[in-house]
Amino acid sequence: MKGNYHLVPNCIFDEGFTPYEISVYGYLASCSDKSRMCFPTRENIAKKCGIKSVRTVDKALKNLEELGYINKTIRYNYNGTNTSNIYTLNKMD
């Protein structure tokens, strides 16, 4: 992903995703690096996507993960406190 744009697979429109799921996936795609990984906070995802509730973001992330579109890895700092998660976008055909 390079430049001021990002690509999302056409198949996300065939899954019956909610507008929140499409928005969250699109935002993760815009944040991801060459390895398709990113680590925005849930609060930042909500803000950037215009979603009022972090719980709504959590639900969208959970559904995207269950459908295999993303993987979530929980990150911890040196003293075991949870920091932001790493989201990896899975390659879709």
C-alpha cells in the first residue's frame, strides 16, 4: 500500500458487512504497512471512522476476525500491561 490511497478486496462487499465493518476494514487497510500489519488503538479507529462507540468498533473487529479478514494479536509492554493490538490484514482472493 503506497501513496494516498489503499486497496480493499472487492469481496468485502459480498459478505454482507455492516457499514461499520467496511469502514473499520478500510481504515485498517489505510494504516497497514507492506506486511499488512498496523496497530491503531480502538479509540483512534472509532475517531477516524466516525464511530461513536468503542464497543461498536470491538464488534466490527470481532466479526472481521471471525470471517478471516484480519488477525488480532494482543501486545503487552515490559510489565505485562496491554498496549494497542496488532491487526494483520489477511490476503483475500
